[in-house]
Amino acid sequence: MPKETSHRGDELKTLGWSEPEVNRYVELFEYRQRWGAMNLEREDRLFLRKAEHALPAILSGRAAAKKSTNEKSYYRWLRFHLDAMKAAEAGMDLAENEQGAWPIMLEVELRIIDHYEPVLGLPDTIKAKALGPLRELLAAQAAALGSTQSYDFQAALIDLKAKESSRWRHLRDGDGTDRTYPLLSAEAAPGFRDEAHREIHGLIRSSFPSLADTDKSELTNVQPSESQSSDSQPSDSQSSDD
């Protein structure tokens, strides 16, 4: 029987499985792909086996295509928040060539992910939670370098969840009352981008389990690129990232 190389969560949905059950299956499948079934608890192995027994056999003789990096939930979550900020900046009264510090950080992170192509399964996304405090520290540094405006960091996701089911979380922890949005001049932005790259690159490269044995060359410099254009990734927000 052909062996799956990517999860089949969408098929479980069509079979009537609930969203929490499908999300659990996806998380366990991706974990097993990277670390093996022996590292799963017995209850999780049984649940995964039950899900796979419920799925029809692959009859094509060819395994399902593996998801590309930019199709992974964590990547799309970052892209969603970046696009929301870019749209908000279009309506702000900005000085010439002034730009937000938060989009710079997310652009940096996405470029690093593009380069190293981590698995972005459960082990990686658990480690990625450490990026939250790092982003806050960098944002505070940026606020001291330039001006600030107000931005509702939760509004875009709240609006999305009102339209469709999503397990994506807010970019920032807390109650959403802190709307400080640091802006950087054309002169200050490059230095901040370099600092963001050093810090974010160091954390991702040293902590993501799927990059422990990577043979990719070190990404030493990050500059704006067409890869972080306004072209959005698919809006499907079904995600294992809480």
C-alpha cells in the first residue's frame, strides 16, 4: 500500500470528524513524520491509528504531494498578520519612506523560513513561541528610535474569525490594549532590519528541531524582497497553531 507523506485531514472532515479531532490528527501526523511513532504517547498512537484506519486506501499508487513551506499553517499565519499591517499602513499618515517595525520583523522571519525550509510541524511551532517575547523586545527598541502610531493588532484576526473557523492566535499576547505601532525612518530601518535578522535568525536556527541537521548555508543578510510582496497566501485558516 502506498505510504502517505502528507496528512489527509481534509478527507477526515468529509468523513464527519470534528475540527478538534482533525487538528489533533494533523499535529500527531506531522510529529510522527519528523520524530517517529515511538516518541508518541500510547494514547496518541492509538488515536492516529484509528484516524488512518478510517481513511480510504490510496489507490493511485502515488503518495500525496508534500506541502510546500509557504503552505504550512505557521507560515500562512505570519503572512496573514504581515498583510494586515501592510494594508493598515496604507491608510496611515506616514512620512516619506517611513515603515513599521513589526512588518520588518515578520518579513525577516519569513525570509529566514524561506531559506532554511523547516518542517514547521508541532516541535518547531512549540519552539517558535519564544519568538513572541523577542518580537516585543525588538519592537520596544524600535519605538525608541522613531515615532509611533496606533494599530489594533487583534482586529484583522477577529474579523477573520467572524467569517470562518480559525484556530490561529493573535500575534501578540495580552488583552490587545497595547496598540503602540513603532515607525522607522528610511535611515533607521536598515539598522533595525539587521538587528532583527541577527536575533530572529539566531533563535530559529538554534532552536527549531527540524533544523538541527540542516545542510543549508547560513543566511547572513536579509533584505526586502519580492518574496514578501503584497501577494497573499491562501486564506484558508484551518490551523494547528494555537
